[in-house]
Amino acid sequence: EIVMTQSPATLSVSLGERATLSCRASQSVSSNLAWYQQKPGQAPRLLIYGASTRATGIPARFSGSGSGTEFTLTISSLQSEDFAVYYCQQYNNWLWTFGQGTKVEIK
Amino acid sequence: QVQLQESGPGLVKPSETLSLTCTVSGGSISSYYWSWIRQPPGKGLEWIGYIYYSGSTNYSPSLKSRVTISVDTSKNQFSLKLSSVSAADTAMYYCARGRTLTGYYVHDYWGQGTLVTVSS
């Protein structure tokens, strides 16, 4: 089973600043990597799939990169609505696994 | 607009079987994967398993021995059974639609979740 490790666990960022979140897979997942955003009391929302493609309706300030085992989610200029928990998720060999999440909080 | 709604008991006794149903509206259950995903209070997401509309299934290795997912296409529903539950199974349970987007597998629609507490 592939293990996804996200870092840091918590990221403190000021409004308007850039946030960079990392996700590492225990073995290559090619580009089968997605990112989700979850706000308190809500279900997760798909942000990025295929490591770098924004889902429908996702603002351009969200971008994803990476392949193989190392992936990054970047939020170029944090808005108030972006403070949330972000999860990476991989799909490989008919199994899905999630990372443990990175909480982006206001500095 | 596709909507998913979980339903089932909010309280289950230890050693018993947890049973939940997800009703899909606004779209057909055909041609997609249908997952159950859970989240213990204050913790991260854990994928439990999925069923394809045709009935084929795949489960998380860590839960495989206790999980059964089934589908009823006539009702546009799919269901989760988790046996021999313990307090560690207390969580928010989400149902979600899985699909491929340009060849990549994602969960694009989610239910709002239902909290299941395991306690005597």
C-alpha cells in the first residue's frame, strides 16, 4: 500500500502571501495525484488532478506540480477563503490513499 | 447537479455492524466508481473502498476483512457494511463519486457526511 506523507502539518501564512504545501509518495504514482481542500464542517472539494490540472471552477492562484513521488501545491496569494486543510490523494493499483493533511492557518 | 446523501444510524454498539446507505440524485449511478471515505474526529481522510456500478469492488487492505460495499442501481444507491466495529471506527463517513478525468482517478462529488459513533 502506498503511503502519502504531507508536510508541514501546519502552515502559518499571512493574507496575500504564497503558500507551498508538499506531498511525498512512498513509491511512484506517476501523475495520479490529486489535491483536495476541506473547510470546517464541510466535505472535501477537488482542487487539482493529474498533479497539475485545476478542477472546474478552481481559481488560477491554485497550482500543482510534480510527478513520481514528489508533489507540490502552491497557492500564489492567499485569500481569506483559502484557510483550510489540504489533502493529497493518490490512485494506484485500484486503491486510493490520502495524505494526513496540511492545515493552512492565518499568521 | 449530482448530489449524494448518506443515511443510517448515528450510534452503533461495539462488535456490531455499521450500515450506511448513500443515495445519488441528479445523475445516474452508472459508469462511475462509488466510494466510502471516513474521517475520525479531528483527523485525516481514510478511503474505505469503492464499488463500480457493475458491482466490482475494491477495499482498503487495512479494512478489507470487515467491509462490504454493495450497489442497487434500480434505486441509485450504494451501501456500506462494516462489521465488528470498535471505538476506533467512530468517524464522519462520506460517500463520494469516483471517476476518471483525462485518465486520472478522482473523487469529484461528495456527500455532506454522517457521523457514526461507536459506543455502548
